[in-house]
Amino acid sequence: MYQRLGLPVVVHPDRVRAASQLRARYPEVDVLLSDDGLQHHKLARTIELVVIDGARGLGNRFCLPAGPLREPIGALSKMDFVLVNGALANPHPLMPQTHWPVAFELGYLCDLHDEARYPIAEFIEQFLSASEGRATALAAIGHPERFFDALRALGLTLETYPLADHQPVPAEVLAHLGQLTQPLLMTEKDAVKWRERKPAWHTQSGQVFAVCGHIPLSSALVDSVLTLLDERSKTAS
């Protein structure tokens, strides 16, 4: 987020401490956005948004670690905005009737050696022609298959390495990746750690790429969030 937007970012498992540090360091900031902040009940909030994976839905309806949820299902009725990432495969009776569909859109690929950017078609032509569309994909995110499926939709044939969310790349996997001749693709999230700890074999361009994109938000959703934020901010003051 910091690399994309250049906005102040504070990272800490205690969201209250993170918010306090951010306000202390950047007093001009008047809106705080907390990732995974829903279950941090000590953190005051003006608006609550929840994102649901459309493919997995509410899963087995249990909270972590027994299931995928961070809060009990009943909390959905208290949310100001419910966003569904991708098509909702299994609607649940407790899902709010009003929810906002969102979807990640691929944009370009960034070479993690020289930071050169390539539109998708240009990348495929320049780097995948020799391998007939074959590439290696790695993802240490909550739902790696969503990332892999997006790449397959481009016509790529993948050797995949799905890892747990935030999991470091195992040494044996890293060593194997260095022996491959086809490009390695990863998410922007994984690329942050990769840039910090490049393996010794990553010495030239054309080897490793971050797949970059964004989630377009409808103007109606943005307007609704800003309007509610303004209303509640005035009430609080």
C-alpha cells in the first residue's frame, strides 16, 4: 500500500497501538483504515466494512482457527458495507441482501530485478513465447488458487507453489525455483518480501515478476462510504 500510494502506514499486531502511533507521527491524518481490524474490539471505529471471498463464502461458519471467519456470522448484520470478492458461489441466509460485488483485475507485470513494467500481452510475447506460455507461480496469500486461476485465464500453463498466508518460502522451494528456466510470477504482496530478501540466484531481469493489478470500486460504493463517514464524523464531533 505504501509503495502504491505513498500514504503513512503503520504495521503492528495491536491495532490500537498502531492507530496511536500513526496519529502521533502524522497528526494531519484524519481518516484511518485498518486492515483486518474487525476483530480488534478495543479499536474505535466509525465505519465497518467486511470482505467475503465469493468462492468460499462463509465456509464452515466457524471462526479461526476452526474455520475461515474472523468474527461470528451474526456480526454481518452490524456491518455498514459487505463486499463480496468474486461471484458468490454459495449464498447464505444470513448474508445481507445488499452487498457490493468487487473483483481483482490484472494490470501489468513488474520485473523484480530492474522494476521494468510490462503490459500483459507484451509480457507474454516477450518472456513466455519460448516456453509456450509456461511459467511458475508462487503465492503466500489467503487463497492462492484465486491468483493461479487469474493467470490460467490468460492462457498460461503453470507450475504452482501455494503457501499459507504470509508463509516464508521454504529453503528447498527457493533452491528449486532458482533452477527453473521459465519466469517466476508472484503477487504484489509476496513481492514486498522478495525485494527485501532476494536469493543469490536472482541476478538479472526476466527471472521474477510481480503480477500487479487493482480492484475497481463503483462510484456508488465510494460515494456511500464517504457520505456515511462524513455524517458520522459530524455526529461524533
